Amino acid sequence: MNLKSYSDDIYSQPRENSIIKYLLSLISESHPLSKWCVEFGAWDGKFLSNTFNLVETYSYKAVYIKSNKKLYKSYK
């Protein structure tokens, strides 16, 4: 499998959104935690996020973790 062929980068860095979407397609959606994600180092929750597209487009619930209070407070 060549993951370089995936090119979707909606909020993340290049190709990361597409790779995540592909990997999630391999997981059963019937699992009770299948619509949850966690992002560590989440900046403002959107900038370079690997999970924000899942929340915005696919109705995932998320936990965003950021230790910098200034950046955390900038999340809207």
C-alpha cells in the first residue's frame, strides 16, 4: 500500500487527513468508541489538527489536550 497517494490535507499537514480517513475505514463503526478521537498538542483545536475534520465533517466527539493556556484560551 502506498500512502503517498493520499493527498487530502484539510486542516492537518499534507496527507495526514487522508491517511487517518483511510485507517478509520478499517475500523468497525459499530464499536461504541468509534466516533471519538483525542488530539495531544492540539494548539487551538483547529490549526494543523489531525482530528478537527473528523469533528466538523463526520460528527466525531473529541478531547483536545494542550498545556499552553494562552493557546487553549484562543480556541473558539
